[in-house]
Amino acid sequence: MHSFRQAVETHDAAAIEATLADDVVFTSPVAFKPYPGKAITAAILRGVLRVFEDFRYVREIVDANGRDAALVFEATVGGKHVNGCDFVHLNEQGKVNELTVMVRPLSAATALSEAMGAQFEQIRREAAEQIQRETAGA
């Protein structure tokens, strides 16, 4: 879990993306349907880096095999204090293939939803551009 956590804590978008499996599934705290795929997940996480202020992990709970972790965090979004948790699962290659985020309180989840909603056109564009680059390089 160390490489994902370190990449997030240092706000290194390229390093975060490098920790993601191609088939990663991101489950948002504010969207009904999960987002499958590395391109959209990386773009969403870049958006999160833009909207979270004062982000910090405050606790890490890891299972015995090191493939599942709960990373408890605090941050600020739109002036609202956020408590949350990243539930991370690593595949056999050590890449993140499941990332589920939960946040509280409701006022913070609402602020996060609004802030990410404002980012979503850019997120979609970034994901589409990444898929085009990958397709052209294949």
C-alpha cells in the first residue's frame, strides 16, 4: 500500500497512475455507478487532487497479506471538513484494482459532489485523451 499512499500524499498524479491496474474499478462516494478503467480512474484522482485541500492520511489499516487496506483521511473541500476512507485492494501484481472512497459528513459529501461535478468535463476529456494515446500507441 505504501506506493499508492505515498503517491497520494505527495500529490504526484503520475505516480498515482503508475499504481493503478488497467482494470481498476473506482467507486465514488457521490456517484451511483462505479467507474471501470485506468484512464477514467486516473483522471478522477487528478480531479480530486485539484479539489481537496489540506489532504492527509491519518490512519492505515492493512490486512495480513498486505493486499487490502483502509486509508483513513482528512481534508477540506469548499470550506467543509471531510473525514473519509480509501478502501484499496491490490491485485497479484501489486497494482490497485479496486478503490472505493467513502466520506462524511453529508455536508462535506455534498461539497465534494459539487466540486467534482465542476471538474467532470475536464475529467472526461483527460480520460478520452489518455485512451486515444494508448490506442494510437498499441
